[in-house]
Amino acid sequence: MEPLRFEDWDVDLTQQRAQHHSGFSLQVDGDPRDPSGVVPSGAPEHLSVVDQALLLRQGMAVLAAAAGPAGRSGPRIKSRSQQRAEAQAKLFAEREDKPERPRLSLKKTTG
């Protein structure tokens, strides 16, 4: 069996996923530099627990590096739960049947 190369990763930032050549993969929820959740999967049976931990650590480093520096000005990656909540709020705000409510104005009225 060929020795494990910890640096061989394929990264897909749109899916927030990193796939190692051994079959081990990571999926993150939220910002790859500071994820709110990490789901490792596909660890081959011949990998030791230590190798799995090293792959997890290296995969997270690769994802964070691919996402760019922490101070970048690009768009922030949102978690799936944040995306769902925003979509529901948008649907609620754009409803046709929402009731008309009185509006509060801080303008001074003359008269």
C-alpha cells in the first residue's frame, strides 16, 4: 500500500467540501475558517485513528487556506440554517396577503 500523503486534497468551496485521495472527506457548515459544524466521512477501514485525526486537521487547514485570509472583504459564507432562515424571512416579507399596519413616523406634523 502506498504511504498516505496528507497534502493531497480536492477542495470545492461552493459545496464547502474537501476530498482526500484516500476517500476521506470533510463537509463544513458556515465559514471554513471558523465553521459551526464539521462532518467527516468516508474514512477507509485501514486508516488508524491517528491518521484520521491528522487528515481531519490537515483538511480543515486546506479548507481555511482555500477560503482566503480572515480579513478579506469578499462575501461571508453562510451556513445552511442561515440561508434557510433568510429565505423564509424573504418569503414572509414579500407575501401578497400581509395585513396593512399603521406606520409610525417621527416627522413633525404641521397644522
